[in-house]
Amino acid sequence: MSVELTTIPDGEPLDLTNCDREPIHALGRVQSYGALIAISSDWIIQHASENIDAYLGAPAEALIGTLFTDIVPASLAHDIRGRMQLLSGPDAVERVFGVALRRGDEEMMLDLAIHCSDRTIIIELERADASIGQADYVSQVRPMIDRIAKGRDVEHLCQLAARQLRGLVGFDRVMVYRFEEDETGTVVAEALRTGLEPYLGLRYPASDIPKQARALYKRSLLRIISDVDDPGFAITPAQSPEGAPLDLSLSSTRAVSPIHLEYLRNMGVEASLSVSILKRGKLWGLFACHHMSPRILPYSVRTAAELFGQLFAFVLDQKEADIERAERDAAQEVHDHVMAQLAGGRTIADNFETLIDSILPVIPHDGAVGWVDGEFVCRGATPTQEEFLGLTRFLNTTAVGTIFNTDNIAGLYPAAEDFAERAAGLLALPVSRRPRDYIVLFRREIARSVTWAGNPQKPVEAGPNGIRLTPRKSFEAWKEVVRSKSARWSKQEISSAEALRVTLLEVVLRMSDEALEERARAQERQELLIAELNHRVRNILNLIRGLVAQSSVEAHSAGELTEVIGGRIHALARAHDQITRENWSAASLRELVVTECEAYVSGDAPRVNLAGPDILLEPLAFSTMALVLHELVTNAAKYGALSVASGRVTLETVPEPDGAVRLKWREVGGPPIQSAPERRGFGSTIIERSVPYDLKGEARVQFDVAGLRAEFVLPAQSVTVADARPAASSPAKVETLRPKTDLGTLLADVLLVEDNMIIALDTEDMVTDLGARQVRLAGAAAAALQEIAARPPSFALLDVNLGTETSGAVADALAKAGVPFAFATGYGEDTALSEQFPDIPVLKKPYGKTDLEALLMRL
């Protein structure tokens, strides 16, 4: 078989008559300045040596030698084989430049391109341009990329690229053609020879570049037509030995569709070059190059143009990424600003003006409406409230939780024609699911002109074989005036709107969370109030029980017992009334003294004198001093100065430099005291021990002949003259260990940690009755820790709340020492230390000996 493939420009055919017919097959057309050889890999395998896997080695070299006998030098086979080894994928093409080829006495320089098509190796040959060095294109592309990288934005970048590429390829016109979302194409940049009509800004219908052509542009990044009138050459045979057509998609010299050639002729173009702009695998656009006369572009220059297109795509991607990053930063600034503005708990409607001011620089618009919780707020050019309510019903039919935008509201919602002049396009940001609330941005109608390269409504015509594509003959600008439409919302604006929507949802959710948290806090306050009330009731009941038990020791009759207990309980009740009258805050010592004395002092003459400034007692100190003053006044009324008409009592308050207050009780004019009483009752114990034990203060009592003298030092944390309050301490979280032991061993040495002296004494009696051999008392954590350090007890009962602290540190020390212990509290079993010591039993106040014994038996 004779296969003729030319080696233009001399126009003489390359005679391959003596070639073996089996390996050669091709289909289609090639341009007449190039030659194409398709070699079946099956043939290579059939003629290979025993090592079939090496068919690209020596057998291929032998094959190439057979095909180009007396023409191809032996080194060419090696070069082709090496290039084939570099093919990185199914669409990869490798080139060999400046190959010497002899034909008789004549030597020609060829450029070769090698690629694979299924099971076929395709080799393309072109006459090389001896004036261009092999690596020259690399040196040209690098400075070109450096120049375009300085582009300010995408448009400027494209314009610089068009100029650089025109300088490289020398075509009359170089355009940057960008594909739009609707698959139409727009000329966004252009560099052209003087005298040519500009195409910049023209829009081309999608049918100008069919989908199959776009798919080809993604596979083959460069496509050239050197002469639209070149007839080309057919390659025979028409089919491969297997009967399949040959895929020439990656062939650079293959001919193109006659329809496309006629399309170019209608434009007055004689030669064209297309370089794909492929960004992240997607066809972003093309460099479309036109020349008004035939132009054969050397392969090395075409390769440089292809490389330029690839590098330009990277620069373009980086520029668009920079722009997107800047817009994200701007959107983040809007987010931060909006969150700061709405941080005070105000609603979106309350901050609508501030919100829209923040959005405007990022998403330009002409008007905005807020529809939140049934409230309508607006600014700028917008529909009326009644018109918007109808539009809202339409918006509710759109997808939930996504941005909705359109540049033609009336095209989707016909009633919008009534307000199209004010609001033709919208961008809706849903900020809730149910009910559907929105922030909606509007744009006015823009009567814009779209310049088409020919009428887009008539992109095809009937051909001689029926309805089929035929090339357009008119490229005159055809303007379409668009009404009832606004400027389109860009991808970046929609992306910013989505970020803003998330921000607004965050605000709405935060306000909702704050409302839920407030309800939860109210619930917690209620539960705490109930727990506090329960705690106080239990403590008071336990206190009363202790008063009854201790008072019964000194009473000689049931009547006296009733009187003593009633007086003490009444004193506590009066104190409780005074401190709860101001929401459990500090109360006046002066009022306490007046209240206590009014039952015993009558007549017009002053019997009790108060000297010094009034002192405010904290609630604990107030209850303690209520009992102390009750005992002092009662004893004065029975045995001291207030028992006779001539007697007087003075109570002086003296502030100390450290914030403490010294109280001086003086009785004069009463019956003379011969000596201190021999019998010390419970009342004396309250006077002498309550302040040191309960308040960690000082107490001193002196029985002078002239009358009783007593001094008390109340520490600074118990007294104030202002509103300052000491801060409560926080318990430490520790783990506890509780050993098992018998009751006799358990009560060998008992430590009672209780901040209330009466309860401590009463509990001491209980454990003594239960068989305790030794009982130690501690009213504070520090004292308890000292006792443990001196000698670990066999068992400890800890009051959870010790004034302004808890017994957590004591529990930790006991756990580390391996000492069994239990908690006592008026809060119930859910104490402040329940989480830290979940296995420790709790004794609820008020408790008796039976309750305590039951707890001990469980240990």
C-alpha cells in the first residue's frame, strides 16, 4: 500500500511505498504542512522479541527503522522511545524538536509530536524552523508570566495576557474569551492590529462552541488552523485493522470541521489559534487568536503558547483566590461588626440600620427589607409592606436554609412587575426556618444593553441536509435591551451573603440561647431558693432542738424550762425577722438592742444607753449576737442593773483599725456582785463562747462589784458600715476513700466539724451517748485540719457549709488519711460536695441520736 504524507512547505509528498502495510492506519484529515503516522501497538507486539513487555524497546526501534528506511537516523528511534516513556497520562503529548531527517542528499529538520490513542501510537512530523532554538520558548514565557502577574484584577490580568500572547504568536488579533454560567462566551480582553474592528465586550451564543468542542478543548489545550483554505490530505486506510476509527483528538495538525472553516471565512479570518484556559480542571475560557492571512506557526512557538496558557491559568487561579480571600476577609469584618453591634441582646430589627450599613460595602444594593418575627423594616428602594408580604409567600416556596437570588423577580413572580422599577432583583437571606424570617436586598431595574456578535435568537440555520448547524454569516453587533432586570448578583456577593446568613443565624440562635439560659437561670434560682429555705429550716429546727436539750439542764421546773426556751427562741425569731426584712442582708445592732430591751425596760427614763456608731451585723453575726444580747439583757433584768429602778446599762461600739468592732457592755447601779457565780449555766456558755466559736472573735466577762462587764471583739468579716461583702471561698475537688470498720473502733476518737456551737454541743452529747470515748470540736476548716494533723480521728462528722467556706479541704485530708467520715447539712443529700464525694453518706438536719446511730451502722 502507498501512503502519502506530506512534509510541507515544499509541497512534495513523503513516499512510504516500501513500508510494511500492517502497522500503518489512520482516519480523517491532516493539514497539508504536517504528516501523521499511526502505528498499531498490536503489530509491535506481534513482531516483538520473546520479551513482549519490552515492545517499546528494541522492537519499536526496529519498527521505526523499517518505516523510515534511508530517511530516519538510528538515533531517532531512541529519542522517540525515550519520549514515549515520559507520557504521563492518556492525554499527554511529548515533543522532539530539531530532528535531522535525510531524503537522498537533502537533510531536513523536523519537529515531532508523540502521543497514544487507545492501542495506537501516533507520530506527527512538521518542518522545523531553524531560526528558533530548541529551548528559546522557555526563555520567552518566563518574563511574559512575570509581567501579567502584576495585574490588578482579573480584567487587567486578561488584558496583559492578551498583549503578551500577541507578541509571542504574532497574530493580528488575540482575545480572551470567557465562558459564562449560561455557557455563552464574552470577550473580556483584546489585543489587535490597528485598523481591525474591536470585538471587546461582545457576547457569543453558546451554540458557537458546542459541548463536544468544549470537551475537546479540555483534552487538547492547543488547536491551530494555519490556512482555512488548505484542503488537507486524507489518511488511509479509512479504518484500523480492527475496523475501528482512529481518535485524532490530540493531533495538532488534524483538519477541522468544514463548518468551522466557513465560520472563520465569514469573519474574514484566514488562520486561527486557540489556547485553552483550564482552571482546576474546568474550562474557564480560551485565548482566541485570529490572523487575516494564512500563518504557519512553528511548533516551538505553539508549544510556548501552550505553556503560557497553562501558566496563565495558575496566575488567574491565584488572582481569583486572592480576590475571594479579600472578599472573605471583608465578609469576616462584616461578621465581626454585626456580632459586636448585636452583642447587647438587641434584635435584628432593632439594629437594622447598622446591619445594612455593614452589608452595603460588601454587597452593593439599592434597598433592603427586614422581616423578623412579623416586623417589617425597610430602607431605600424596596417594595411596600403589602407588596413584600405577597413576595414573602413566594419566597417561602424556595429551598429552606439557602440563599435565593434572581436578577428578574418578575420572571418568577409576575406580581413583581408592579414594583420592578424600584426592585427588579433580590437576594434573600433566610435567618430562621419556622416562621420564615428574611433579610432581603433589592436592586433597581437597569435598562442594560447586551451586545451580541449576531442575533442570539438565530444561531442555526437549515442546511442542505435538513436542520443542522451551519455557520453564522453575520457578525455585526446586535443589541438586546433588557428590562425588568437588575444587575446580576456575582458569585462573590452570593458567597458573602451566605457567610452573612450564617452570622445572622448565629445571632438569632445566640439570642434564643440567651433566652433559654435566662429561663434556666431562673429555674436554678428557684431551686436554689427552695434548697436554701430547706437548709435554713433544718438548721433552725436543729438549733431549737439543741436549745431545748441544753436549756433543760439548767431549768428546775417545766415552767422555768418553757420560759427559758421560749425567750431564747423568741430572740432568734426577732433576729431572723430583722435580717430577712432586708433580703438577708446586714442589719443594725442598734435595732437589735432596742428590740431586746423593750420587753424589760419601761418608764420614761433611759435605762439602756448606746454609745459609738451604729454597726451593721452580717446575718450569721446578727443571729449569734441576738442570743448573746438576749442572755445579757435577761440576766441584767433578773439579777443585774435592770432588776432595780436605779440600774443602767451602757453598750459602746468602738471600731478597730483592722475593721473589727469592739463591743463594751457595762452595768451600773444594780445589786452589788460579791463574787462570780459558782454555777455556770447554758446562758453563761452562750455569752462566753458564742462569739469566739461562731464568729471567730473574742469574748471576756468580768464580775465587778459595781456590775457585770463584758467585752466582745467582732471580726471585720462579721461587721460592716458600708455595702461591701466578703467573697465566698470555693471548695477543692478531691477524691475520697472510706474504709470499713466496726462501731466500737469508729467512735474511739470522734471529730465534729460544725460552725454552730449549739449544734456542735448537742451532737457531742449524741456521740457520747452512743459510746464515743473522746470527742473533739472544730468550728472552722483550719481548726479541723490542725486537729487532723495533730492526731487523725477514728471518725469525723463534717458540716458541709462552714460560714463562708465548705468542709471540702477537711474531707480531702480525711480521705488521704484513710479516716471514715460523713457529711451533715441542711441542704439535703445533694450537697455542694456531692460530685467530689459521691460515696460519702449525708446526715440531714435536723437529726437526732437515732439518725446518727443509723448512719454509723451503715459505715
